[in-house]
Amino acid sequence: MEWQRFDWLLEKALEEDAVTADATTRALVPPERRARARLVAREAGVLAGLPLARRMVARMEGAVRFEAELHDGNVVGPGTLVARLDGPAGPILSVERAMLNLLQQLSGVATLAGRYVERVVGTKAQVYDTRKTLPGWRELAKYAVRCGGACNHRLNLAEAVLIKDNHLALMRDGGVREAVRRAREAHPALTVEIEVETFEQLEEALAAGPDVILLDNMTPQQVREAARMARQAADPPPELEASGGIDLENVRDYAEAGADRISVGALTHSAPALDLSLEIAPE
């Protein structure tokens, strides 16, 4: 990752929190006071965002030092020491919340991704994210997904073709097969994926020969039947992606039913923050 590309986000976070005008710290902490701090995990999870945290701390006045004890992708438990900070006490106090917000959110995404990946171990299925991300946050969220061991779906609309029901509804003529043909002709170098909701659409899609078929809101039993149909239709068959209504309780069912990909929007839009804490003491 080219971490400097996200300096704008760090600047925005620090500006938003008015770290250079911290009223409480200015009133109570002498400028010459120095401190040491320990960044500690309060619960089990997967880390993500430490290089960004280091860059954020480096932007504070007074040369605060940030020394990571672990790396992104490492698994932590309650009480695990993640990093140490030392330097002027004021800047450490002022940057605390902005730094923790960043680390907790990204580590939360990595942790949830890791939990889904754990549930499908031993199957051929891979867990994928989606484009359900906050503006400006997508590339970082998808990085965190990878830290958790899951895979990235397309980063943006230009990276791959994904034909959905609304595209088909707005075509002037033709159906599933014609949509796949046009997509192949227009973008021969891109992956072509098409969404289906019924077995009739699935049959059309299999005849059209896309790279991936997205099985929208199908049950594990329906995914199992779709996998059987795909094997009979082509050798090798297109990859099958299950999506919609999938959670930690049923993701294993979809994997065992034969899905090659399982896409989960919750990885990036509903991951709970990982509980991390900064423990500060005077030198």
C-alpha cells in the first residue's frame, strides 16, 4: 500500500478533532510534560491500520514516537500489547481519539472478515467483500478485508463487469445471453459476471458463458442445485457467487453447498469496531 496517498484522510481526521486546540489538555497538562503510552487490545481480533496510525502520530507536534509491537493481519487477544508511544504528553493525549478511531474501525473490518473466513475453512469457498463502503474509505476497508484473510470484489465500476437486473431492464433488446455477449465484446479483458434470481435465468446465464454467475438471495439448497446445473453445463463451469442473506450462522451452509465465492456486504458496512485502548502514564 502507498500509505502517503491517505495523508489527506489523516489531515482531515486531525482537523476534525481540532487536535491543535485541545482545550482540556492545554488547561491541565504542562507543555514540558512527557509521557509513555501503551496501545492495548481489549478483545480478540485482527489488526489493521498500524502504518496509518504511525503516520498520523508523526504529524503531531513534538516528535511523538510510535513503535508497533505487531503488524497488520496479526491476531490479538485481550491484553495484547499492540504498540508503544512516547514523547510530549500533550500531543499524545490530543491524537488519542483520532488514532483509535482509525485503528478500531479498520481492525473491526479485518476481525469480521477473519471470522467469516474461519467458518468456511476446509471448503473451496472464498469470502469476498462488496462496494458497500463509505466514500473515501473503500480502498482502506478493502485492505482491512485482506488483512482478515478474505478477498476483494471489484474496487470500482471500471474493474469488472457485473450485469444486474436493472441493467437487463434498461437494455433496448435482448436478455441474459445478449447482455453477456455485449459485455464480452465491449470489455474483452475484464471479468464478466451476471446476477440471476431464478433457475430459468441461471440456465440462460450458463448458456451465455460468463466468468462468474451471482446467485442472488438463493438458499443453500438452491445453491447446491445451481452448482449441479453448472457442472453439467460446462467444463470447467463458471464460478458461482452466493450473495444476500448470508451471515456467520449460515455461511458454512453456502460454502458446503458448492459456492465458489460468498460475498458479504457486512464486512465493510456493518463491522463492529475492535476494542483498543491507549494507556498513558507520565515518564
